[in-house]
Amino acid sequence: MEKQMKKWVISGSVLSVIAGSIFVASNKKTREGVTDFVSTASSQTKHWFQVINENRDTVVQQLRSSGDKISAIVDSASDDVEKLVETSKSLKAHVFDLLEAVQDSTEEIKGLKSKFEERETIEAETAMAPDPESLLPPDTGQKKLEE
């Protein structure tokens, strides 16, 4: 399937180039336009090659300068990323410390709550218990045998 699609694309491209060439060859105005475009592109390309050859040292120096600037920017960005990573690790450690402190506080509060509830229970039981002296029989005036 894929090979067949490639054949169709290649065949269509070849036929398009042939049809375009026939059109350009048969139409004088289009032929002159294409010729002018190709000659202009050719002369501009030759001109830029000549400029680059004449100013090779300047061009190379400017490219190196641009490369150095780009390297400095990349190094600076790399340092910034490294600082961000270190800062995020530090923040992570702080968050874990904070969580540990919160958990410790929670446990302390739970312990205090249970002690408070125990104390309230004991106080309630004490308040409900009868007075031990009221449980003794009334004193009849007899002296105890032990005396």
C-alpha cells in the first residue's frame, strides 16, 4: 500500500513538472518571467558568495561572536536551571519538615485531649460517688472496743 502511494506521488510530481515545463516553453511571457527569475537568483547567489569570500574573516568573526553570545546565554540559563533544581529540593525538604512538625503537633493535641477526657471522667465519677463518711453508721456514743 505504501509503495503504491509513493509511486502515485512520484508519478504525479513528474507529470506536474513536465506539464509546467511545456507551459513555460510554449508561453513566451511566462518563459521570459522564469528566465528573469532564474538569472536574478543566480546573480544574487553569485553576489553573496563574492561578499562572503571577500569578507570571510569578518563573517567568521561575527559568527564566532554570535556563537559566544549564544553559549553565554545557554550557560546562564543552565546555571538558572541548576539553581531552580536546588531551590526546589530545599523547598521539598522544608515541606517535609513542616509536615513532620504538623504531625507531631497533631499527636500532642490528641494526647492532651485524651488526658483532658480522662480527667473529666475521673472528676465526674468522683462527683457522683457518695461521701465515705455518710456511709458510716451513726455514732451511738459507744466506745470502740479497740480503745
